[in-house]
Amino acid sequence: MREFIVEADGGSRGNPGPAGYGAAVSDAATGETLAEAAEFIGVATNNVAEYQGLIAGLRAAHALDPGVPVHVRMDSKLVIEQMSGRWKIKHPAMKPLAAEAGRIYPPGQVTYEWIPRERNKHADRLANEAMDAGTKGGQWSPSSSRAALDVPPAVPEPSGPPGDAAAGAARAREALAQGRTAGSARPQAAEPGSGSAHTPRGAADAPASTPEDTGAHPRTDTGTGTDAGSVSDSDTASASDSGSGADAGTASTADADLRAARSVTASATSRASATSRASAGSTGPAGSTGAVRAASAPGWSAAPDLGAPATFVLLRHGETPLTPQKRFSGSGGTDPSLSDAGREQARRVADALARRGTVQAVVASPLARTRETAGIVAARLGLDVAIEEGLRETDFGAWEGLTFGEVRERHPDDLTAWLGDPEVRPTGGGESFAETAERIEATRRELVAAYAGRTVLLVTHVTPIKTLLRLALGAPPESLFRMELSAASLSAVAYYADGNASVRLFNDTSHLRP
């Protein structure tokens, strides 16, 4: 039976800012592009643009043949999960957009699948063409579009949803059972101490590595549900090495099936209409069956050469006077500087990184404690510090400067709601974890593009680091409360060209020991 594939995307240069969307409709069997749609929609947020791209894509497919089943692929986790019915639509601005998209087809005719951004390049290019045209005072023109021509062949995606460890293990068992290995009819024997018989798909250039290989050389709570341990960001982690995993001498690359993708959440405010055109010549991938589908992946031997990953070494800043007291300290409080202990921690980090010599750039949050930490490290490495606004800590509203116990005593209902829902903001406003995740993911995209193939030290805070790790692992939001992240600790994540990520190091504090 015939099926249409709709790939849609939207973007905002400023969030909110000048925004546009793009969508492409293709034949699932042949990959032929059947229609495209793109439009500059003025000032809007990313989520508005993404929803408008979905609506335009669905309308374009409906115009071609309203009776054909449609499978939507987008790199917006928010849109996919909300339209699939797995996430509630709480923001009032999102509800009419989702309702409009849902009215185009009868229930059951449209299925949804999240894909990495790298597999959504056709729609992404259309959206950027629309934004480029809009900033010049015009609109996207089908006659001048090169989006379909510039899209390379898709990289095969791992079976199973992002971060599905069970799917990865099943594939490994199947490969071993059928004797599929790189260039051999049977698995190769592993070298002593290698820990693997072959290189995982998507990690051909990154064998099991030491911290020297990753640029992570020898991040706030215990996650135990105690007063201090329940706070996910707040710069409240102790500086102890308890539970840090610092004795792990190596950091192995993960199989591509265990690497995960991002999650995006946010608010939005506007909507617009679509234009479409017929076109041909795209090589968009055809989908498999099921409500959440991924392209069937071959054995590990078919891995493409992805090149060197962008490796982020994640450094939580050193202690401030608030850190030992386990107080909420976000971007909306007093912006404390490092304590003497924090400065000493920064010097020890700097010495450890200098010995390895793998960091090629330093990027820091704009807050005082991160800028000071980054300055100490960068001076030792002979590098400059670039400031990235997106790496700032969460704003904890009225909770800034309070301990977890004080918040529980003064705002018990707000705290309970906050702990149970990533879209809930702290008392008095501030920023929800969902909003933080959107900001961090957008920043991650920009930094990966800017530092492709390089090792970069990101000096930031508890919530940004935990969020990067959570998204890389495909873990749920509640995982934020289950990570120990010490002051001046190091973690590391590598990001590959196919959109997958490999967590290589977590909460290493070995450099702080005498």
C-alpha cells in the first residue's frame, strides 16, 4: 500500500526571532520528493515554527492524495511526543496548533517518528531558505530552492527508539548469531584488555579510550531523595567524591543503539500558512512499519566513516560560598564568585587538563563562577575564553539562595509540583527544566556545528551538564535527580555526524585528590 513520508522542521533565529518552516513530502517506497513547502512567518519561537512546518507538510500530503497513510518524521521531540499522545499539551499556545494539525487527517491515518536532526536535512534546509528570504524582505521561492539538491544520502539509523538499550543488545545478539562482523564470517577475537571484539557502528574512529583520548582528564545532588539530594541543579552538590566514579580509568565508546538523541520542550505564540510545489529528485529514506519506526540497520560492518566527533568536556565550576551549604544558586540569584576552595579546585583542573593537552577551546557560561573557573583553566592552557549565554544555569525564581529544606517548608505544593513535572517553574517564575532543556539543546546544536571534530571544554553548571548527559543517553527528565555531580568535576560527551552521542566520562574528581 502506498504511503507518504512527511519530513518537517522549523526554526527561529532568536527564539523568539525571525522564524520559518519547511516541509517535504516523499513517496515511502521510492524516496521521490512529491511536494515541498516553506514560509517565513515573522517573529515566532522554534516550537511555533516546528508546528507550522508539520501543518504545512500534512496539508501538502493531503492535497496530493487524502486517502494515503502518512508517516511524519521530525527532529522535534516535543512535537512528535505531543502529536503521538505520549506527552500532554499544557502550554495554551501549543494546543490550537496541535489541534489544527490533528484535524487534517482522521485518527489513525498519521503516525509519528522522532529522527535526529541530521536525518531531517531536507526540511531543515527549506526552513533556513525561508528564514534567509524573510530576513531580506521576501518570501521563499520554489524556483530558487536548492534544498532537495543539497541533501546527502541518509545515514542508516539504529533499530529501536533512541537510547533503546534492549534494541541494541538484540542487534548485537543477532549479529553474533549470524556471524556478521567487519570483513569476517565470524566475530574476531578481542585483543587483551580491549573490552570488545569489534568497533560499534557509528564509532569507527573512536575505540575504547582513556580520558586522554576524550579530552576529559583526571558534576548537584546525590539523587537520594533527601533534602539536598532532591535538588537537581542548584549548585547544591557537595564537593565530595562519593559516587563520582572517579576510579574508572577508561571511558569506552557506546554502541550507536545506546547513544541517544535530544528532547526539546518550550512555549510558543504564533502561527502561519503554507505554500507548496511539486518537485522530484530527492533521495529521502523510506520508512519501516509501526507507529514509531526507524530504518532497518545493517550489521556493524556497514558503518559509515563519520569522522572525528565534536567532544565536549563538561566542567562544573568550582565551589562558591553557597555550594557547601547546598543552596539553590541559579542564574537569577546573587551570582556568587568562587570561594578560595573553588579557586584551588579550578587550578587543579587546569593542571590536569594541561598534562593531557587535548582541549582545543574553552567556552563558559556568563555567570561569575563559571567565568572565573574558565579563566583559571584557560590561562593555564594558553587559550581564550568564549562566553556562551545558553550555558547559564537555570533560574530558580524565589528559591534562589534557599536550601531544599527551606523551600519544602515555605513552598511545599510548588516544590512537589516541580519535582513531578519538568514543565513546572519554581515559585515566582524562573525557568522550568523543560525550558532549560530546550535552551541547552539549541546551544548544543550550535556548538557542535562550530566545533566539529574538536575537543572543547564547556565550563558550566549542574543543570546544563546533567541535561546534556540526559539527552545524550535518551534518559527521562526524572534522571536529573539521580546523578551525583560534584564541584569542579569533569564529564565528557562525543557527538557524531549521524546525530548520535557517546557519554565517555561522568563526574570525574580524581584531579582534586592530593
